[in-house]
Amino acid sequence: MRRTVLVLPVACAALAACGGHTTTSTPAAPAGSPTAPSTAGQVIQVVEHGTDTYTPHGGKAAPGGPTGMPAAGDQLDIHSTLDRSGKTVGTDHVHFVLGAGGSATLTATETFADGVIVVRGTVPFDPTLTMPVTSGTGAYAGKTGTLVAVSQSNTLTNLTITLA
């Protein structure tokens, strides 16, 4: 999420020289598509636009991502809007803590008008991130699945959420 995904590839490159950003494009869902169909296998596609706050372990929080090599214990918070076809359809907040070996423990909430999707787990830093959906509220209650984030730039990330 640009939030997590946009910053993650940047941190990934700094942390483990992951090789840059993937430029694969994920098409947005058609305008007027429901955000929460009631069937299993539901797919939600949105574009994330966000701002980052980076906190080095034991240091002060500052806007933006890391300027040097991130270290275990550093934290990143990302606050974003979620857009589809140029219209804001939700928000997200991602918090992650860098771990050893190029991984991060993260918690993210994707908030839509009809409910919240919660993403939580430990993931490797890669230009494309696949994260577990662990729970939800409202239309997403009882749902699990995956969220795939593909960074397009330092301010833009395509998210595809697939719910079971």
C-alpha cells in the first residue's frame, strides 16, 4: 500500500537491494462496481495514494520513508486514500515494524463504507507484496484472503484484495 506497499519497496531496496519497483499494472474495477459482493472469491481493486511517517528505532518520527539503510525495530506508518476510477472509496492505515532478515510485521486496516478489512502478518520486503487478510467487519465479517500490493511509484500503489 503506498502506505505499506509504496514504502515497502523503497525500504526493500534500501534494506536488501531488492532490485527496484515492479511496474505491472492492475486494472481498476469498473465504475459503479460494488465494493462488497456477497460471494466467496470477491475481488476488490483499488489504487492507494498515501503519506508515510518513518520512525527509526529509538528515534523521532519524520515524514517520508527511510533516507538510509533501515534497521530492525524501525517503524513505518502509512495513511492513504483508496481510489477507484478517480473516486475515493475508502482509506487505509498501515503500521509495520522492520524485523531481521528483510522482513516486516505489519497490521493494516482497509476501511470502506460497508466495512473494514484487516491485514496482519509478517512479510518479506519485495517490490510486490502478498499479505494475509485475517478478518473484517460489516460486509467483510468472517472474511479471510490476501491483499497483493504492487508499487507503481513512491506515491501510488495498486491493491488487489481477494476474499474467501
